[in-house]
Amino acid sequence: MLREIDLIRLLMSYHREWESKPEVFLELTILVSSIDSRCMESGEVDMENIMGPKLDNVAKVFMSITNVNLAPYKDFADLKKNGNPTTNLSERLVDVLETVNNETPINDSVALEGFAIEDYFKDKDAEKLFLKLWPYIAPVEE
């Protein structure tokens, strides 16, 4: 199983897409907010928590570290209210997770040996963006 940090790193590799398409950006913020909400651990989805102020904070952080085109929406609040998130990024994450699960050996002690999340990056330069994001993630990881 991939760690949450690996999922975020993978999402960063699609930055050219979510920086230029507001509906993909909305999906990104929802995904990251759901990771941050830890709803994955319980299996329960608390949409109120995911779509609330936490989502706005996630969007604010991403917009502070890179340029995000929100046009034709006025701002993130307008996008959140009137936009429809895509499923592009979710589908890509599912593909990677299925690949990881199919490649995982039976012996759990060496489950991800030889697996490199970087092999699944669409954009190898995304690591620079991830490093800008790291100060916001590091306190959560500790």
C-alpha cells in the first residue's frame, strides 16, 4: 500500500494539468483534503469535513506555491460552488494502486521492494513543486 505522502507526490506529477484546468484543480483539492482528513483509514467519507474550510485551505496552499488558472471562475469559492470536479486524477491513482497491488509479492516483508513511485510520475520536474509543498506537509507527517 502506498503512503499518503506517495499519493500526494504522484498528484504533483500531474501539475501541468491541474494548474491549467480548474475542474481538475478542484478534484486535486478534494483528493488532498480527503487524504488530510484521514477518512481513508476509517473507510468513512465525511464530505462535510472534506468540502469545508479544509478544502479552502488546501486550495490556498496550492495557489500560493504555483500559478493555477481558475478561469472562467472568479476565484476558488466560485469554482467550488459552480464547478464540477473531474475524475482524471482519481482514475490515475487507481491505475497506479492496481499496478502496485498486482506487483506486490506474497511475502509482505518485501512487499514494495523495488517499487519506485517516481516510475509513475508523469512529469519528473514535479519534485520541485513537491519541495515547495513540503513545509505544509511535514508537520502532518510527524
